[in-house]
Amino acid sequence: MSALVLLFGLGLFLALPFVLSIGSVVFLPLVTAVLLTILLSPLADWFARIGLPNVAASLFALIVFLGVLLAALALILQPALELFEELPTITERVSARFSDLRDEFEWLAMANRELAALMGDTGAREVVLATPSLLEEIAFATPSIVLEVLIMFLMAFFMIEARVRLRRHLLFDRANFGSSVKAARVMREVQDRVAAYITTVGLINIGIGVIVALGAWALGLDVPIMWGGLAAILNFIPYIGPLAMTALLALFGLGTADTVLIGLLPAAAYIALHAVEANVVTPSILGARFTMNPVMILIALSYFTWIWGVPGALLSVPILLTLTALFDHIGRPNLVGFIFGEPLFRSEAIERRLEDRQIETA
């Protein structure tokens, strides 16, 4: 029975991405709204403590978040659109630099062709399928994105507004006082942990963005504010975000600098900054409370990116942190022992041992 239950759970885990992906119009706004509710509920509570009604406090908390989000996007998107006009020129310069490097290693290409001829590889025709242009993809995706954003903010507003009723329901509608205390403790722990993590990481990433913007200005890159904003946003995505930022800095550095070494200098400086931030600054500030297994982070990152793309990558760590906080109170499942008939949670094992001891003493 334990093996059957475990196989059923594994099948559900593998089938869940397809369900969430097909129903992304519903599930993605819902998950995002839940995380926004966890993040903005302390701000709404502060507005309520200074005398605002619950509806107004919830609305103002959401407006503050929208204001910060729109200001950040304006600082990034406007310079990015101006820089986008220079992208063809930058691409040509990078291509020219790689052409020069390719000419220097022409002997290696000749050896490769000779080896292919000896092996009888005559080459094959390449079939290229026509794909929609970038503007066509944006035009097709815009209505769906607008609908999902509207649903997300409406859900977030109603969830934030209903937070007081939810707390009362958790506290006073339980069968006994112990379960009420446990429910309140779980809710408070999840809210505090997720909100503190997102706020702390956000402040760290803002500092990274400021340093990158100053460094981009010192190194002569165009629109340094955009580079700082990109560094701050991409740093929310573990591992993948810094790699993407390094690639972008290397691309535009090679396309604008006079030499290859100078062009790679911004990317090298960012790698050094990220190494200090990831190994010294962030662990010392967050501490052991927010420490998560890197393997679990990569699994969550790949899992939710597979389901929802870039939004899933941004939400992966908060979702993992929420689940970790829940499991800290419920108990981490004993999957290996469950296969051999042991209880799934450690608390159940302790209760079973106590019952066995009572039976033996009786």
C-alpha cells in the first residue's frame, strides 16, 4: 500500500505540470496573488493600525506595490527601447570580432573539413521552418498577459482584504484550542518568512543594481540605469539570472569596446561582484533561517520554469520557501521509510511508538 501511494504521488507530481500549464490563465494568477497577499499583508496591517479602513488599507498596499513596480519598469524599459535601436549595429560588431577570431583559427576549420571528407560526410540539406516574428508573438500574447495581470491583481486585492476574516476563521473555528494555536502559528510563520525573505532579497538586489549602474557608468556603457535595473531583477532568479546578466554584459561590451579584453571587463566585474554577494553578503544577512538546499532550488527552478516560463522562474524560490515553512510545522515526509511501511511523517511515528509502549506496559 505504501508503494502504491508513493507511485500515485509520483504520477501526480509528473502530471501536475501539464495541468498547471494548460490552466495557466487561472493557476498562475492565483499562485502570484497568494504570494502577493503574503508579501503585502504586513503593509496592509500597518495602514489599518494608523486608522484606515480594511478596504482602503488593502487598496493602498496594492497601490504602493504597483507604484514601485511601474517606477522600476519605467527606469528599465525606456532606456532599453532606446538601446534596442542600436542592437543591429552591436550585433554586427560582435559578429565582426568573432569573424576575426575565426580567421585566426582557420586551420582548425580546415582540419575539421578534411576529417569530415575522410569519414564520407557529404552534408545534408537543412530545412528551415518559418516562425512568427517577435512583433507577431508579442501581439498574440498581449491579450492573454493583460487578462492574467488583471485577474492576478483582483485576486490579490480580495485576498488581502479578506485576511482579517481568514485569521478569525483559523483561530476561532477550530475544534480545540491547540489546533487554533497551531494554525495561527503556521500562518504567522509562513507570512513572516516569505515576506522577510522577499523584502531582504529585494533590498540586496537593489544594492546590487546600484553598484552595477555605477560600474556601468564608470566603464562607459550606455544607459547605466537600465543595466542596474536588469541586474536587480535577474538576481531574483537563482543561478540562471546572473548567468544571463553576464552574457548580456559580455555581448554589449564586445559590441561597444575597442578590444576584446576591454569588452569583457564589465562581465568580469559583474562576476566578481556576484561572487561576493552570493557567498558573503547574502548568507550573512539571511542566515540559517532562509538557507535552502541548492539541489531543491534548482529542482524548483526547473520545475516551475517548465510550467510557466519566466514568471515561474521568478516565483520558484518564494513557492519553495512557502512549502518549506509549511513542512517545518507539519513535518518533513519520510519518503524512504514510507516505502517500507513506516509512517509518512515523524510525528505519526512518535505517536505510534507511544501507543506501542502503552500497549506493552498494559
